[in-house]
Amino acid sequence: MSVVGLAVVAFLVALALTPLAIVVATRTGVMDRPGDLKEQARPVPYLGGVAVLAGVLVAVLSDRPSLALPLVAATALGVADDRLDLPPPARVVGELAIGVGVVITSPVHLPGAVAAVAVVAVTLLLVNGVNLMDGLDMLAGGTVAVAAVGFAVVLAGTGRQMGVALAAALLGFLVFNRPPARIYLGDGGSYLLGAALTVLLALAWAPHTPTSTGVAAFALVALPAAEVAFAVVRRVRGRRSVLAGDRGHPYDRLVARGWARPSASAAYIAAQGILTVCAVLAYRRSSLALAVTVDVVGGVALAVAAGLVGALSPEEVAP
């Protein structure tokens, strides 16, 4: 199937299945209900991630079926969390299992033990990073869609097909997730997106792939990684558990400063767009030095931006 055909099919699959996910979630009670840490005033269905998964599987099953393992496992873990509110230890064990699945299905051009530890660690980082980002309509889905486009450009073969399918499936889902959202990704969706980014990053480090491509690809996952770093620092400084939810995310602080919620989501998507352009330019130049420079400058820019948001907004958004 051509790349264009793949994109069309993935988009249409997600577009068709998202309304069905709304019905199923509503009837089974898999809903995000208003609460202290919630933005919405009414219950909103989860299970959007299941529709996105179906669109992505169009690419994965037609080219490298083994990659479906960590993606399906991530979605299943997230849906279970949505339904049962799993305790943190159970979630961590599940995320470790997803990481092992990525190790098994996505060979990385690094020494065996190093690759395994790195991939599992990155899985935990990105799964939780996307989950933390999933706090406003379109934010996580839009940001990851832009990152997926970047992967589709810098990778070839399976990676390109998966990047295209992920971006297209998210566009189909975003039709229903745009403000005011009719459905959310849920943990099933955010875990899926984190696992998908991990797989794509692993493919960027596959054998025979230029090291500059792998290094540049780090810019494509910088936002969810930074979200985790900011959350850990913020909670440790506040002497709270790093696993405790809060309303101090950069997007929460933007809203607290008076930004409209769609504007805060757009800021994240735009930031990811800038990082994606930088990663693609580094890939086109095939320069390891340029790739490293992109990552360093991007990391500094994210830190400075987060610092400005923190300095110019309330210290904490009251739950």
C-alpha cells in the first residue's frame, strides 16, 4: 500500500471507529467524570485510544506484525486503568512489560543489555510523559501527531509507514477531540501514544540507520520527556509524592494566566512543530554535530520556556 493510501485508510478507520468508541464508553461507564483535577464540567467518554490503535494497526500488521505487541499491550493496560483505576505498582509493572515488548520487537543498534535498559527506561518516560500531557482537548493527540509526521520524514520502511498511520489516525480522532471534546484518549490512548513514540524512536536507532538520525529523533520526543522532568522537579520541590496528580503543568499555568484552553494546546503543538522542523533539518544534513546541537538547543529552549511560564504565573494552580 502506498504511503498516501495508508494515510487515507488509517484516517478513515479512526474517523469511523471513534463514534463507536463514544457509544461503547458511554454504555459501559468508561467515562472521565468531573473532579478536583479535571477541566470538564460533564462526564466525557474515554476509549478514543482504541480507535487510534485500530488506525495504526493498519500499518503495523501489514508490514511488521510483531510491533503490534507493545502497542496492543499499552492500550490494554491504559483501558484497564481507565476502568479500574489501577494502583501505581500495577501500572509500573505493566509499563515495564510494555518496555520489554518494545525491546523484543524493535532491535536497537546498541549493546544488548544497554539497549534493553535504555528502551525500557524510555518506555516508562514517554508513556508517563504523554499521559501527563493529556490534560486539555487536542493537546496530547495534536502534539504526538506532529511528532509522528517528523518520524515519517526521518525514517524509512516500517518507521515511515507507522509514523504516517499514527499521524493520520490521530487526525481522524481529533475530529471528535477538538474543543469541546466529545471523547478523550483516556489512559488507553495516552499509553498507546507513549509506546508508539518509543517504538518509533527505537526504529530511529535500528541497525544501518545513521547515528545522526537517531540523535535528531530525540527532538521529536522532547516534549513528553520534558513534561515528566518538570512534574518530578515540581513535586519534589513541593514535598509531594512524584505519583500525586496536580494542576501545575505548564499548560495549566498558561490557562491560569488567562490563556484560552485551545490556545494552550496550540502552544504545545506549535512547540512540537518547531522541534520537528529542527529534527528534519538535522536529518537532511546528516550531521551528528547538528543533530546534537538541535537536541541541546531544544532542551534549553524548553527549560527556559517552562521557567518563564512558572515565573509569570501562580506558583500552583489550586485543585
